[in-house]
Amino acid sequence: MAPYHPTGFPVLAVDMFSGSLVAIVTPMLANGEIDRAAWLRLLDFHLENGTTGIIVGGTTGAHDHGP
């Protein structure tokens, strides 16, 4: 039996890397801890808007071009 996506549709091998895969930032508090409430809002936003994959620990492409 195929695994199912939270939308209720079966996940097929061909679907594994299709759709919108998003590398998201980890929201942080001023004291350096993860802002868990903001993290959950960010995940909910993507799930509610059709993002098919979340890349945790990925890169958003930001780079410091300093010396």
C-alpha cells in the first residue's frame, strides 16, 4: 500500500520530488533559542498553501559576501 500525504492523496515514487520544495529558515528568539511558535506558523503557512516538501537545515541561498 502506498504512503499517504496529509491531503489524503497517495504518495507515489514519481511524486517524491515534484511540486514546491521549500528551504525554510529557522526562526530564532533574541536569546538564541528556536522560536517554536513562529516555526509552527511557518510550517502551517506552507502546508496550507500547497508546499509539497519542507527542507529543514537547507539553504535559502543567502550568503555573506564580506571579506
